[in-house]
Amino acid sequence: MKKSFRLIFVACIILVFMVSGCSSNSSTGAKNSGEGGKDKTTLVLAQSADITTLDPQNSLSTTGDRVFRNMFSRLFNRDDKMEIQPELVDSYKNTDDVTWKFKLKEGVKFHNDDPLTAEDVKYSLERVMKDQTLKEFPYFTQLSKINVVDDLNFEIITDGPMPTLLRLLAKSGADIMPKKYIDKVGMDEFLKKPVGSGPYKFVKWDRDDRVVLESFKDYFAGAPKWKEVIVRAIPESSTRVGELLTGGVDIATDIPPNEWDRVNGEKGVSLINGDTTRVMLLVVRTTKGFATSDPKVREAIDLAINEKAIVDSVLKGTGVPVRTRVPEGVVGSNPDLYNTYEYDLEKAKKLLAEAGYKDGLEITLTAPKGRYPLDGEVAQLVASMLGEAGIKVNLKLLESSAYLDEYNSNSNKELLMIGLADGLLDASYSLVHYTKDRAAGQTDYYNPEVEKLYHDAGRNLNEEERIKQYQKIQSIVAEERPHIFLFQQNANYGVSDRVAFNSRLDEVINFSDISLK
């Protein structure tokens, strides 16, 4: 009981700082207000982090995809019910286990007036399926060959049967880029001023501040609703909310629970909640030389963390404890690992002693501050809980850009906290993290059984068998713990009453789906 009281006390202290931080920063946004709603042709969105690149195949972030989804077109997309729909494709058919034939819609143009052809499709898909330096590369490795038949017709050949092909062609990284223009100016110049075929054209990117887009009047699906869209980066949640309340933005993402009363108490704005596929987790090094290479240490860390207490105290119940990277709502999720957690402080201490750390253990936890709702507060509570088990945590709370540098360079030590979403809405997307090639340099996890299950499932056209294979992988990972899972996160948006907006499971925001009321 005393230990439980100490954890609750720590959570209360964190909440006090959350509230005081909210009060001290509440007026900051007013100084920069006046953009949202200044006219009926401009839409302003505020995100918790800036984009990191203008390369749609090298981003792998929700903040980036919200921009790219509106600048570029893909062969397929998802509607608001998450069903796959043709976008650039006019017709298609699967002629055998590995061959797919496609025909493009006629009259599609890039922003520079060049026609979009099958050569652009070939260039774009071959880039992402061959260039191992691209962050999207691991998801496109089962594409084997792209054959151009003529300007509108092409074939995709896959390495074995591929049940997820259409889902893949609708996700980030499958954006179609202009081959002729890139051949002319070079990739470096293209990435300074990218050209797509989506409803909005690139105008400028002021790093760590905003991306500005303008409507593309010749968009093949019809003229966009907004003349201009501004996507602002405002990491501090109280400032983001302040901008919403003072009319500086129309939509603010990632509104944490400690800011809900401010939004709900103000006329002219509303709080919109929704589900996501994002799971907050700890990336754990199984690399030799790290204490966390010992399975007993990894299990002890997991058992020392009370995920339910985190959800209840910090997130005010707006999350679900999970023991899997594949959340509910994704094909192949394991229901036995949803809305469950393991917490046993005494067993955690015993495991540490068995692993040779009877007198305690010191590790480093890297975590973001301001990238996800209340991420810093969650990390502090995790560190406190581990301390109860005798694990001293050196907590590195980093601003978004510094955090991404450490994550992308794999330079973190034992633990790194991150929130990962599923862009494919299929277990294969999340479970690729447990394959040898994808885990190299990050968790360094390797299990031959997992490797075989993943390979076989990716080529299994029997959906029922495939799901069981993915569920087996999740059960293995839950026990071996290359990731230690915390909770599935909800989406919380602050929205001006002047616009109509609906949350989506995939967290995509199509600007033309947002309209004036």
C-alpha cells in the first residue's frame, strides 16, 4: 500500500506541474493570433511537431503525411471508413498470384503541368523499393518489378503472392513523383520545391514554423475547397490551445487532457475525440553489452510499470493499456493483448536480483517532450515506477528535433519512448519491426521463428491463417519484449466552430474534406 501511495503521490505532483505549466503559458498564443479565420479561403492547422523533410518517401511521420497526402496523389487511398478506393487508378485486375495490371485515369497533371504517366509510377515505386536509405523502404521490399505498357497502363510484379498490395499503394511512401521534372532539376532541387499532383501545391516551408500550400486549380478530382492552407508547428500544447482560442488556427492536433477544460470552456471552439492506431511504447535494446540484453531485465522493466495507473492518472482514462504493437482496428490484431497489462513490482525486483542486479541497475531512457500529448509527464512517471523496483533512470527529455536525431541515428541507450501508428492498417506494417533487417541497430532483436512467420504471412492469401500467424508473432514479442508497450493512444483535436471536421482512425487530414459551416 505504501508503494502504491508513493506512485499516486508522484502522479499528483506531475499533474500539479501540468496545470501550473498550462496557466503560465496560456496567453502566449494571443501574440501570434489572427491567421485562422481571417478570410473564408484560408485554412490553418496547428500540429505538435514540424515536418522533417519534403521527401514523401523518407518521412514516416503523421505530421509529414498530413502535408504529403494533400500535395501528392497515390494509386489508391482510404475513404473515411478506411476502405480502399482507387485514386489515380481507373481500373485494375490481379491476373495471377504475382501479377497485377493497372490503368491510370486520363488527364491527370502535375503542378508544373506535366502529364502523370505510367513512367512516373515506375520511377516512384522503383525508388522506394530499391533505395535502402529511405525510411519507407522496408515496407516496399515485396515489390519485385514495375513494367510500363504505355502511358496509362502498367504492371506490378510481386515477390510471391501479396495480399496487402492495394493497402500498400494507399499508404505513405507510395506517393507518385514527377520523373521528367526530377530528371531535369535533380532530386536535391526537387526537395527544395517539390511538385506533386495532389489538390494543393507547395509554396514554402519555414522550418520549425510553417508549411504553406495553395490550391491546384487543375486538380483532376475537382477544384480544392481552400485557396490557401497553412500548417503550423507549435510544440507547446498550451500555446497551441491559445492560438485556437484566439482564432490563430482553425484546427489544433494533440490536445492533452490537462487542456480540455480550456477548450470546453470557450465559446466558438469544440473538442473532437477519436480513435487512432498509435501505440506508445518503449524501444528496448537487446544488443549485447546492454543490461537490457538480458530477458530477465526486460521482463523486470515491464513488470515494474503500471500502465493502467499511467492511463488513469496522466491521460485521464483516454488510452487503453496494451501488450502489442498491433492495436485494435488493425487487421491481424490479437484481442488477448488488448486492454491488458502486467504489473508485479515484487517479481520485478526478484528478476533483477536473478539477473545480477540485486543492488540496483542504472539505465538511460530517452523520451520526447511535446511531440505527443503529455509525453514528458508519461516518461517521468515511468522513470519513477522503475525507481520503485531499484532501477535508476537517467531521463533524457528532448525537444522534437533533437529527439528525432537520436531516434533516427539509433544513438539512444537502453530505452527510448515513442508513439508508433500503423499506416497500413495491417499487422504486417507494425510487425516488420521484429524482423532482423528492420530491428538492426535499433533493438537488434532476432528470432528465427518470428522471421519465418512474418515471411510466410506476407505471402499467405488465406486471410484466416495469415491473421493467426500475425497473432502468434505478437504473443512471442509480448514475452520477449524488444518493445515494452504502454498504451494505445486516442486522438484529441481542438476545432473552431467555423469549420466542419471529423477525426479519422489513420489520423490523416484531407484538407478538402474540411469545409466552412
